[in-house]
Amino acid sequence: MFDLIGALSASSKIGLALFLLFLLMAVFAEAVAPYDPWLRFSPFMPPGFAHLLGTNDLGNDILSELIFGSRVSLIVGFGAAIMATVIGTVVGLLAGYFRGLTDELLMGLTDVFLMIPQIPLIIVLAAFLRPSFWMTALLMGCLWWTSTARVVRSRALQVREMSYVESAASLGFSRAHIIFTDVLPNVLHVIMPKFLLAIASALIAEASISFLGLGDLTMKSWGMMINFAFTRGGFINGYWWWYLPPGLCVTLFVLSVILMGSNLEDREEVVQVAQ
Amino acid sequence: MPLAAKKAARYAVAFFLIISLNFAIPRAMPGDPLTNLLGEDVDAAGSTIVELREKMGLDQPLHLQYLCYWRNILCLDLGYSYHLHSPVSSAILSRIRWTLLLSVPSLILGAAIGTFFGALAGWKRREAVGKLETALVLTVFCTPPYFLSLLALYVLSFYLGLFPLKGFYSSGSWLDIAHHFMLPVLVMTLFSASRNYMIMRGSVIQEKASLYAAYARAKGLYGNQILFRHIFKNALLPIITLLALDFGFILSGALFIEIVFSMNGMGNLIYDALLSRDYPVLQGSFLIITVMVIAANLLADLLYSRVDPRVRWQ
């Protein structure tokens, strides 16, 4: 484990550290946050000792909002990414392993999905549905599997020709067994960077949709916090402690994920060169 | 050519499916389809509702509605916005030129700047200054566009008073319009440049390892000559795709920037439609964006096969 971390580049270590920090913050929100995010104090307090990041228009403690917000934002990010990855992997594996007509159909479907303008579609659907944050994650997951499907397919096309797949087939294992125990483990390393990228784009998309006022009003995500600050005069009055922290959190979290992913891609290059 | 036929079929299917999706959304969503088609601030009662229902064709069976819908689209009739009191198509047309004025210069500038510096960064990736530059660009790349716009607006316009706070113009002279455009164009250029930069950097790093680069070095060419005479052209290929796709999002890409800077382009049209639940405008815009994106994909495919012979002969 420590060897693995040691092999990371410096930027990836920073990314990993940041990522773990956010993850811990989200998991242990109750323990870390000084107050309940819905508790009301006097409004518009600038940062001070009692409230490290001040309070908003309703008197909610912004640091606590930020910490609990990380939970909402990360759930949307991870939820969408997990869904997109699972769909993409299954589609890619099936297309790559079976080839022929299955491949044609599935890749045709992928091409069609790739052409749908995703953010505008999510905006239109969200306008009609007024979705909960689960819905938002689900929608994004249903749209973002295409690039994963493509890389998994091209890797699966290579893996299926390997001799261990052939020997498994000649031993009489079922196709499902071969796909999931022989092919899948060998495509995992191309899935990881895509998974991280999906988390990052889901988080930005959630923040953007919330900014448009289409977010889940019962949940305080980072995007919703910025939206509230924008629509309730936080910008005009210069209450920087209201909108700056959530925006920085989005940026930092996305950055941490991208930094981790960049190292995986570098290693990928190395692996390819070594072959 | 079977590949071209296959591609054409995929485009046709995509086009057909997405247009059909646009038909299905207002009818499948919860609530009254009439409200979903007209927008939520249409307040009609009794006989007017029956009349409107008839006028929209909602009393007819679905397959007839569907045919009628296609006929309207082929006649470029996108419906009527009761909120704006104008046909959707003319509402969109009147906004498009402002959006183009904002996004076309930004995308061109962004592509030029991003490609140039990205190529240099990929070429000299181990230098400390280059690393700092890449880190900065990466940070911009990871920021939600509206957040950076808000910061720029707050610091440069509100706090320092260097730029106007909102809109396209106040007096209408060219100088005034340019002054209003400067900051939004700057922010959008920054984002476009950051995307191009990251892609170009990665592309150059990949190309750098190829044999023809080593050969150019062996021939005795200097660093920058190898980069700009040999590697640059090949590394540019992914940028072509990105540019073509950017063209597809030329109307909707400025959405958030327009909202933050209160500019009356397509983006704000969509935002206002969202706030007032003006569904016809929302759907009409979505349709236009979709057609643009499909066209852009087609363009990317065509350009790519023209420029890269390896793709053409596959």
C-alpha cells in the first residue's frame, strides 16, 4: 500500500490527500461540523471566532453548511459516476467480447448517446421534473457512460484474444463467467480514470444545475449554497464568506480528482510503452 | 463506402431519436400536457382551454400529433411562446447574434492561445515555470464557469470599477459595446483556452515520443523547430474535434456567462424560460442546440477524415 503511494507523482499525492480530506469531511460531517446547518443565529455575521466562516441570510453557520454540503455534493458525484461506470462497462464488455452484430448495435447506441447535448437535456428534464438530488445523479449516470463504454470495448477487444481467455473457453466456462472473471479484471485499469473524470463532471454539473435554480431545495449542496448567495444578494453586498468557500470547495474537489486521474493516465502510458 | 454509410445511418438515427424525444418530453412528464406545452403562466379557463387544446392538436390521437409535430419542425415552426407573446423561432433568432458576438471571438482566441501555450507546455513539461503554468490552467479548467465569472464580475467590475456591470451596451456606440463585451469575452476565452491547452499539452507529450520526432532531432533541428514544423501539425488533430464540438455548443456554451453578466443572448433566453417555466422556448432552444450539436459532430467526422489520411483509409 505504501509502495503504491510512493510510486505516485507529487501532484497525484496532493490530489489524493485533498480527496481523502473531502471524503473524511463528508463521512464524519456530524463530528466535524460545529453546528447543525439548519440552526439559525443572527444573519450576515462576518467570519469570527464563534462562526469561523460567518453566517448567511438565514443565520445558518456557513462552515457547517459547507461540511454537510460536501456530503450532498459527493453523493451526487459518486452516484452519477458509479452508474455511468457500471452501464459503460457492461456495454463495452458485451460489445467487445461478442463483436459482430452486438458490437454494431451497442456502439451505434453509444454514438447516438454521445450526440445528445447532455447539459441542455438535463436542464430541460429538470425544468419539467424538479428533481431530487437522487434524480439528478440518476439522469447524469444515464447519459455519461459513453466514453467508458468506448475505452472498455477497445480494451476488451484486445483482452478477448489473450490465451488465458481462450483456455478458459476451452475448459468449458460459460461466457458470463469468462466476461466477468477473466475479461473484466483486465479492463479495470482503463475504467478508473474514466470513473474519476465522471465524478468531476458530475460535481460541476450538479453545481451548475443548482445555480440555475433547478437543484434540490431540501438539500444544501455546494452548488445550492452559491445559488442562494447569488439570488439572495450575497454578491451584491460583498458577503464573500458566503459564496467564496463553496465555490472553492467545488474547484478544489474537482482538481483533486483530476490530479489523481492524471497519474493513472501517466501510468497507463508507461504500461503501454512497456508492452 | 460502408463506413460512411454506417456513419450516415447513425447520424440519421440520432437526429430522429432526439427530435422524437423532444416530442415525448412534454407529453410524458407529470402534469397536464397542455401546461407542459404552453408554459406555466398561461392562465386559461373553461372554453379557452378546450379551444387551445384543439389548436395544439392535443385532442387528436398521438400518432397524428406526432406527424403534425414533424411537419411543424420541417416548416421551422417551433411553436408560440405565450410568455413572450411571440413565435419561439423569432425570439431565438433575435437573440442569436448577440450570443455569436460573444462566443465566436472567445472560441477563436481561446483556441489560438490554448493551442500555442499548450504545445509549448507539452514540449517542455519538466520545467518549473511550465509546471506552475499548467497548475494554474488546470485550476481554471476545474472551476465551474459561472463561479469564475462571478468572481471576475465582483472583483473587476464591482470592486475596481474597470468594466460595466451588466448588459451588452448602454449608449450603443461601438466603443461602448466593446467595453461591455471585454470581460465576458475574457472569461470565456480563458475557459476555452484552458480546454485547448490541456488537450494540446497531452497530445504533444504523446507525439513527442514518436520516431519522426527523434528523426528530426537526429537531422539536427532545434527544439522549437521540431515542435512547430513537425509535431504541431500532428498534435493538432484532437483540437480539430474539440473545435468542431465547440461549434456545436456555440449557442449554449455561453449560457452561464451570459446569465452572470446579464447579457440578453440565447443563454439568458433559456434562463428566463426556466424561471418562468416557459416550456415552448425551452424546447425550441433545446431543439436548435441539438441540431447544432449533431451538425458539429458530422463536421468533426468529415474534417477529421480530410485531415488525417490514416482515418480515411480505415
